[in-house]
Amino acid sequence: MEPDPEDDEEVETPTHEPYEPIDPNDKPATPELAEADDIQHEAFDLHISARVRVRRGDDWACGTVKQRKRDADGNLIRNANENPLLDMSICEVELDEGEVEAFSANIIVEHIHSQVDNEGHTHHTLTEIIDHRKDSTAVTKDDAFVTMPNSQKKPRMTTKGWQLRCQWNDGSTS
């Protein structure tokens, strides 16, 4: 059942001041926000803290991506791109020897992808033993065999005292 308007003492209709016309020279009430895709910030960089092996002249070096490189004014150098192959931003890589060098993010991504399998695992295969040496704790020829309780001689299985320098399939040595 609707209320009867005659029962109310006095019904007033509210009135409002008309809006002023919008002046195109007025500043907006809220600042215009940048598009999320246009924001360049290190927090969004997925390469930071990645371990990578990069070319240094004719050799390879391993290091860790530390940060995006900045210019003298503190601005990030070059823009990142969602597509890793088009990402031209510059990153600083701290090499295991302690030096810091700058590399393009697309080069870093290319090297990372060339070093992992489809599941993201890195595998190193021994190419060859390129050097060796022994110290005083190495087993001598005279002590190379162990006599078993049945008087059978078996070779002593140990590499104690030997150091091997190996070359791996990625060209690195250890």
C-alpha cells in the first residue's frame, strides 16, 4: 500500500545548483595513472638473482644477475619487454671473479635457455680429464690392493689424494 501524499505535511523536492561547464584547461581531480604495462621497475624483472653463464671474449664466465643498470640520473636504461627476445633492458651481472659487467636482458635469457632442459634443469657432461696431480695421501702401487679373507686380491676403490681437472660440455673447467 502506497503512502498517501495528502497525509504528509509538506513535501519538498530537493533542488541542486547546476554544474558549471567543464573548462578544458582545468586540471583533473585525480592524477592520470600510467598503464600497468608501461611501468618500468626492477621489482618486475624476472632475471634478477638468476645464475647465468655468459661470453667474455673467447671464453665463458659464470655470474649472477644483480640489478637493472641505471643512467646517471637513476633511470633504468632501456625498456623491458614482456617478450624475452625483445627485452632490450640492460642488467648488471656480477661474475664469480667479482667483476660486474652489463649485458642485454635478451642475451641473458638466450644464455639461460641454452643451458637448461625442458624442465629447467642444468646438466653438465664430462668431456675429458685435462690434467691431474696427486699429493702425499694418494694410495701407492704397493698399497693399491686389499686382500680379502679368502686370499683374493681386490683393487682399493679410492681417489684419495688425487685431484682431477675436468672439462665439461659447456666448455668450463673445474
